[in-house]
Amino acid sequence: MDADALADLRAFDRGHVWHPYSSALAPGDPWVVESAQGVRLHLRDHDGRALDVIDAMSSWWCAVHGYRVPELDAAVRDQLDSMAHVMFGGLTHAPAVGLARRLLDLAPAGLEHVFLADSGSVSVEVAMKAALQYHLAAGRRRTRFLTIRGGYHGDTFSPMSVTDPVGGMHSLFRGVLPEHVFAPRPPAGLDRPDDDAELVAWEQTTRELFVQNAADVAAVIVEPVLQGAGGMYVYPARVLDVLHDLAREHGALVIHDEIATGFHRTGPRWAGDRAEHAPDILCAGKALTGGYLTLAAMLCTREVAEGVSRGEAGGLMHGPTFMANPLACAVANANLDLLAFRDTPAEVARIENGLRDGLASATALDAVQEVRTLGAVGVIQLREPVRVAEVTAAALARGTWVRPFRDLVYTMPPYVTSDDDLATLTAALVGAVADVHG
């Protein structure tokens, strides 16, 4: 791209294009991506200079194999020879059926039905709608959901309503969104013993809250073990079992939002695999297509599917135009093949070790409150809000693209990131924090 074309692109972007969570009055000045390959983004900086940088974000956690992956490219090209899209109402096709079969083979025990949705947020909408319809079909008007504070479930209205209403990304919409039931955020740390005093106190408080609201609660919904956009917060797996037991005791369903955590991001295939019990409904997305196309899935038990279908509507009342898009399903199938072929649990364990070693020196910085890792997730939490633009620029100068938020400088790198690139990435994050925050 020549200098004039680059300048024109950036000017039009600033004047007319809204980016995520951005202001039209004070638009940002984003870097221009010209191409991507492997784990690298080929950018143009604000002066037009070419930069070749490691992607520490997996494009918001979905490009787990990196970019221009031959097997995934081939899956898209091959599918184009048949069809790019066809409606799913009254029709079916091999890529969708094959994907549903694969997902059920990989799913926690008891999940037997698959609804293919457009995006992660939409899969949460579908999951919540299914829970409501399940109870309505049985003559129970349960219209509320119970979750824990600190969570994030998406940007559409139903997911926003179960995202933390005070400190969450959607507090602006309080009073407009339905008001659900929020238990306290559990104590931090994956490995707390079951008799830990803080965990026991949390369990007692949550039990009392559940009992008070049990008649209205259709389902519990949580991000298992790791709350993503709510703060990269890790909590004990015991919490999942407590919530499951309470739901069973009071006739509610359990929804696991595994959009960010599924497909080994935290280590196991599903973050909820660390718990004793499987959910009634599971949402998967992000890494499902390896970052190629938007696609998500809602999986549920036969009991839920049949219960919904016995209701007055006669079925689940949702039907996206691009449901089960053949291109997306084809590349998702190829992505699942690649995850199996590459021994993903071993890859993630290697990434975890590299993140733990590479980020450890950040603990010595005065501005740093905590450093934590879980699977292919590494977090530097600061004692103050991140100066996003400055940290981003400092990391780019060290050859790494990172997108901090709140008080977090974090990474979810592609699983294929080499040890050398991982060392560069972690040094860039630590160095950027040291330069900007001290």
C-alpha cells in the first residue's frame, strides 16, 4: 500500500468507522494490518513504517493456530466449490451435521443436541432463551438467572443482563436490562481447598441468596473457572460444583459459557471439566473456527431439548439467517481436526510454562499487583488503570501486539507460538509495563 492510499484509508477510518467500544467524537488512530501469517501481524504504524509483530491476543482469543493456516485455508477453498451459504430452515448439509457430530463427541457427558449460532453472544442468547422456554413449557414461570459478580457474557441484551451490573462493561444499561440475581464473586485462586474459610463463607452467602430467589431462577450461568473480559479472574472449580448442587436442589438448569475458555484455552478441553458435574447447557465459540469465520454453538441435554419442544411454541424460537453457514462449519471441522492432530493439551502446557517463566519478573515492578497464568492465558494486573495507548506502543516497539484493558496487560497467544516468540512476547509485555507504569 503506497503512502497516499494508506493516508486515505486512515483518514476515512477516523472520520466514519466505529471500532469496538470507541467514540465518534474522539476516534482512535488504529494501526493498519496489511496481512498476517503464522503468529505475526504485518502492520503499518502511524508514520507508515512497516512492522512485523507477534500477535499476543490471538485476535481476541480465537486465532489459536495463527494466520494463513494451510489446512484451514484449504477447507474454505474446498467448501467454496460446493456452496458458500444456504439457509438452515428446512435444509441441512454435511458440514453442519459433521460439526454437530464432532462437537457432541467432544462435549461433556450428557449433551446431545446442538444449535449452531452466529456468534458467542448469540449462543448465550439462545442458551438463556432455551432455559426460559424449558420452564415455561413445564408450567413454571421462572424468568431470572443467577450468576456471580465479575462475569461477562457478551454485548447483546440478554448476555448484558447477566454481566456484572456494577463493575462490568454494561453498567450503563442498568434499569433498562432485566435484573437478575448476582452472587458475590468467589475468592480468587484455582487451588483453594474445599474447607478454605473464604470459600466456605462464599458458599454460605450464595446458598442463602439462592434459597431466597429459587422460585424465580431458571438457570445458573457462569464462565467456568476463568472470567474473561470481566478481569481475567481465576476462581476455584469447587464453585461450579456448589452452583450445580444448588441448581439441582431447586430445579434450575446450569449453563456453562465456555466461549472464551473452551478448546483447551485454560488447559482441559473445557474449563468446566475441572468440576465434578457437567452442565445442562454449554456455549462454545471464539476458537471454534480457528479465527476464520464467526460461528458459535449452544449444546444441551436431551431433557432440555425435549422439554423446550413440548411447549406451546413447539420448538426453540430462534433462527439466525446465517445459522450453520457451510463455510464456517467446514473450517470449524478442519480446525477441530487440527486441534486433535497437534496434541493441543501439550501445546497449551508448553505455553503455560513459557508464560509463567516469562512474566515472573513483572512481580518486581512497583506498579504490578499480581501476575497469574492459567493454561494459555497470562496476566499482569496493575495497581492502576492501564495507559492503553502508551503500553500498546511500547509493546509494539518490542515486536508484540497487545490490547490491554482496565488494569490488565494480558496475553492469550496462539497455541502454535514458538518458545522463542513466547520469550519475545513476555519480555515485551514486562518491558512495556516497566516503561509506562514503572
